[in-house]
Amino acid sequence: MMDGVPGVPEDPTVKMARNRFKNVLRHMQLQDSYMHDDESDSDTEEGRQGSRLSMRYPSGKKRTKSDSTSDAPKPQTSFVMKLFDRGVDLAQFDDSTPLYPICRAWMQNKPHNPRGARGEEEKEEEPQNDLEMHGETPEVHRLPPPEPLPCDDYGTPISVRIPPPLPKDNEPFCINYDDDSAPSPAVLFQNHLDRWNLIRQRWREASSYNERRYDSSFTILRQIHDRVNIVSTTQVELP
């Protein structure tokens, strides 16, 4: 049964892969315990030899040598797991490491390179793009701010996104119109249609004016879009 989903059978391939991964982790833990035991035995033997030498010779030079060796970084043990045609060093990960970075390291197939050296090699292998060749900024991390909003006499910003309302007709509406002098439904409909067309036009003008405040950002985005299209078309044309 699938973990956490009762009633759903588990895929045999997924179960087999999970069992293999658990066996590898168990084998790595056993190897680490053996290595720790060997290190403890070697430390005790070195301690005995050091005590014997300290009884025969003065401890001045030996103390400086031990200090220098203690300050030197200890080599990190590696545990390379081969899976199919790729390998990954599992010693650089712990039990709380997610599966994604382990899979990413396995895809890179560089088990004998530490993380720092691998990152430096990737940085060195990155080719220079068109912007770096032309001396322009290679990356854009932040767009410029828009132009400031206009302010009224009291210094309060005016929202240009919402247009001011249209003035209403000064002619009062009377419900007791005579049928002969009252406007026809077609005239009323045309008056409302003309008014709403004018309102829609004012909203479009306000939206266009508000978008012009972001012209500098639009220019940068347009340059990025054009550059990507040029690179993609060049790659397609290459044989």
C-alpha cells in the first residue's frame, strides 16, 4: 500500500527504488561507524606513542608540531554512490537534506569535486552573453520606479488612474411630463449611449496616461524581450 494513501497500491518500481535508497543510507551509516572506531583506535595508539616520546625528548618542538597539525583542516571522508552511469558523494549531505539537492548533485555527475569547487567551475563555464560583450548591464534585478503622481494645492497625490466624473445636466428631471413634450425612448437611449461612450473614452485616456508613468520600465522589458527573440532566432537558423 502507498504511504499515507490507504487503499492505493504502490508502484513496484517506486518501492524498489525506495528500498535501494534505504539500503545505501544504512550501508553509509555502518561505514561511518566503522571509520569512527578506526579513528578512535588510531588516536589511542598515537597518544601512547606521543607519551613515550615526551618522556625521552623535550616537548618544545613537538608542541609546535602538534599545534600546526591540529590547526590544519581534516580531510573530509567521501562516500560515492554509483547509480546507473552517474555518481554522487553522499558524505556531503546529512539525514535532514531534501532529496532535490541530492538528485541535482547526481545529475551533475561530479562526485569527487566539493561544492565550492563545483560552483566556481560553473561560474567559469558560463559564457558571456550579448550584453556583456557590448558593455551593457548583463542582468536586471530591479525596475526603476514610475514617475511621481501629480499633487493638488494641499500636496495630496491625485490618482490619475480614475478620471474625474462628468458633470451632470442642469436640467431637472420632472416625472409629470406631458406625453407630447416628453422625449422618446430612442432619444433617451441615444443620450445615455453618448454619455457612456464619453465616460469610457475618459477611462481609456486615464489608463494610457497612467501607463506612461512606467515608460522607463517598459523600455527595459522590451529590450529584454527583443534580445531573447534575437538569440532564439539565431539558434534556429544555425545548422
